[in-house]
Amino acid sequence: MGLLVVGSIALDSVYTPFGETADAPGGSAVFFAAAGAILHPVQVVGVVGADYPLAALKSLEARGVDLSGVEQAAGESFRWKARYSYDLASRETLETRLGVFAQFRPKLPAPFRKARYAFLGNIDPELQLGVLDQVTAPALVACDTMNYWIQSKRDLLLELLRHIDILMVNDSEARELSGDWNIYRAARWVLERGPKMAVIKQGEHGALLVSPDTTFKVPAYPLQDVFDPTGAGDAFAGGFMGYLASTDDLTLPNMRRAMMYGAAMGSFAVRQRRRSAGSRASCGPPGRRSPWEK
Amino acid sequence: MGLLVVGSIALDSVYTPFGETADAPGGSAVFFAAAGAILHPVQVVGVVGADYPLAALKSLEARGVDLSGVEQAAGESFRWKARYSYDLASRETLETRLGVFAQFRPKLPAPFRKARYAFLGNIDPELQLGVLDQVTAPALVACDTMNYWIQSKRDLLLELLRHIDILMVNDSEARELSGDWNIYRAARWVLERGPKMAVIKQGEHGALLVSPDTTFKVPAYPLQDVFDPTGAGDAFAGGFMGYLASTDDLTLPNMRRAMMYGAAMGSFAVRQRRRSAGSRASCGPPGRRSPWEK
């Protein structure tokens, strides 16, 4: 019951009110795999540069993540720098350096092509479509995106919607994509364009699972300490998809249970303090370790 | 099993993206009573000016609201004017005219003093304390407030907290009062100052019931059409308190059920189009009538 993720493998530099981190291992595929592998083995497709701290990925391998789809290319790794607002509710991207990601064309190892569950992390919709072409008979494909692609590759994104089962985005992305501020109308807009369901992530307020007939809301776990929201959405996706893959049950009650697993994994992610690569600097004061921190 | 509300009886002029209304009957006591009386008879204490359209209150009376605590005084009624943002998530107060409210000193009719359930709507904390002094043996007192009182009468508000059971405010008020952006820490801050519970209203995201041991979240009803959020919080309070008064059961499971009734009443309130007093102007296009609209 293969569970595939294609996405970024990044080095993040993040400023929060509680501290900062420099070149910390991150990216959508990493956060997804770290969370998902707690529930089900994960197959990762992505690319890193020559400068990537491979030890960070090895720790994923130890918990059952298959990295045979991760290429290492000459050049710099993908880097992302951002600053969060005082209440962590919004963030500003300070810098994005694509590095080896600019030339990346995902190529799935043969065993990955049979994955029944696939998550297309937030990358160019053209690459997401390219991945879909290589997966032979998926039971469920979920997909993330972001404002950058909504603005720059809208047509390809709409084409992608016709071929996926679940669009999994945050509320501002759903609003921007649909042009409708009402989140339930925005979700309907998505459902009219292909996906059977929409998962709308709402940060501290939880997440919605919207299907043509029903709406289900899972609250976020009530956390009094949040250090770094980076990757919470991908960890949510990892929990959601990992639970579905481990149960192989796509009935609505089980999808709702999967939402709970997603919320739990998202809550672990935001409590996580991340070590900067090659240093002891950390994001936030020492706290309880996240379940996937080595 | 008396259910008492003390609060404003206002004439609201509200601009929303869908229309505007002028001098529409509103105010915290009116919204509370309209919602609460669906579940349990409500006793209202408040004041109106000589210019108030009493017919609007008579329609409340028809559904079991006791208005014997409403005074009519010489002078103008309390008026409030506001404009909502395009997504209805925020609003700007354009004008507040206290009118007869400036001299108002709530005086409870003898039968009201025996109320077991009391809601102190958003008025001067000094008046809220004055009401509390007149209620002889309440089983549960809940209380609302707003930024204006948090800033101008903080000491009295803290005194009030020592004497009430539930503080019921929206998330921005909880944050401003506690000085903490994390809503769960803000709720704990409140609980350390007297109340047994805090109810935090979060608009389209629902509401939280926080007690020392547990946190319960009720989602907002997923509405695709929202016309005017004015009074949603008071309607929530009316549903919450009305259900508790009708069941007279203060166990936690029943409090949680009361949260569901609150959310339902809040959803009716925001779908409501309100008629301007003496005109056919309405807020929003014709929609389904709210259950308390005559």
C-alpha cells in the first residue's frame, strides 16, 4: 500500500518571536514524511543540492522512509527564508532560492509508480502533473499549492484539479483560488472543478473536510506553546494520508478519523524546535521534543 | 427558573458589503432575548428613549420575553453605527451615541431578583456589578465586555471577574484583556481571576468553552450566506444561557450541549436581514427569515 510524496526538500531560515533558525532541514516532502511515517511507510521523491546535510534525511530513513527517489544534484539546495508575525498567524517570505529545484523533473523509481496513495506537495503544477502521469493506479491523490502558483500558473493548476481527488490548501489559498471570501463557497468552487473533496487548513482554528454533501471540522489541538508553524500543513497532510494508507479505507467516517490524525501531527509540528544545520541554534526555548526529532 | 439579561437596547445603523440598514432595532439585550426566548422565557432589563419603535420589542413579548424591566426615558435611544469589512471578519465603529443609556442605572423588578441564570451584556462594568448586587441567589452568571471597557474601566472589570461564573468574550477581547495572543493562555489568565469557565467566541471559526481541566470547541455552522454579523455573539449567549436555564443542569456535558445551541442561534443571527425602523430598507438581499423575525 505505497504512500508517495513529491515535494520540496529545503533548508529553512525562519524568524519567530521566540528565536530564529538558519538552514534548518525542512520542505514539504520532509515535513510530510516525518509525520506520515509514524503511521505508514513513506516514499519520497525530491532533490537536494550538494550542500544538503544528508544526516537529517537519514533520520527519516530510520523510521521507514524510502529515500530512493531523492536525487542529489550539483548546485545549491532549495532555500527559503521567512519571518512570522508576533502571533504566528501570518508570515512574510523574505527570500526564496530555488537552487537545484529550478531544474528538477521528478522521476519516480519503478516501485513508487504503484503507489496507491500520493501527495503532491506544493511545487509547480506542471511538475505535479508530470508526477501524476507516472503513477499507474492511485486510489487517492491529494494535492497542495500556494499563492505563487495560483497567480503564475493558474491554467495548469485548473488542469491539475481535474485529475486529483483532494485539494488540500489553507484558507487564504482557497479564497485566492476561488475569488470568494466565504470559505464554504470557496470549497464548493473547488469541488465543481474536479476534486471529490477539499481539505481547508485553518491554522489555530483547525481544518475542514468538505465534500459535496457534508462538511466536517476538526479543531486544532489547543496548544499553549507554539514555536514555529512552518510545515504544520505538510505534517497535517502526512498524518491524514498516512492514516488513510495504513487503513486503506476511503469511507467518509474513516476520512474524518484521518482528519484527527492530521490535526495531531500538525500540533506536533508547530511545537517542534528545529536545529539549524551544523549548529546548536534552535527555534524557541527547549520544550518537549517532537516525536520525530532525533 | 428565571433567565435574566441586562444590556443595551439600541438602534443600529450598519453598512455591510451587501447593503445597509438604518436605525434597526438591536442591542445586546435584544439579540440575547430574541435567541434565548426560543428555549426559555427571558427577563429583560434595559432602557429605551422616547423615540424607540416599541413595536419591535412587542414582537419579543409575543414569544415570552418579559419586558417589565425595560424603562422608557425622555431623550434619545442608544444608537450605534458601524461598517463591516468586505469579508465581515472585522468592523469599524463609526459612531456611538449613548443617549438615555448615559444615565441608565439598572433596577431589577422584584421577580427578576430571583433569577437563577443571569447574563450581563456588554455595558459599563460598574452597572454590571450593580446588577449582580440585586440578584439574590443566581446559579450561574455569565458576562460579556468589550475593548472600550477593557481600556477605560479595567479595575472594575477585574473586580467583576471575581464575582461571575463565565466570562464570554470574543477572541480579540480575550487577547486584549490578558495581554496574551495565545487564546488558550488568555483563557487560563481569565480563569485565574475568578470565573470557573471562559467562553471565547471566534466568529466563523466557532467558539471555545475552557474550564480548568478541559477545552471544548464547537464549530460555527457552515454558512454560505452571511449578511450581518451584528449580534451574533449575543445570540450565541442567548442560546447558551437559554438552554442551560431550560435544563437547569450545569454538568460539563450539558454545558457542551449549550455551546451547540449557542452556535445554532449565532448562525441564525448572522443570516438575519434587519429592517430599518420605519422603512423597507433591509440589510442584504431577501433570504430565509431568521426564526425571530416577525
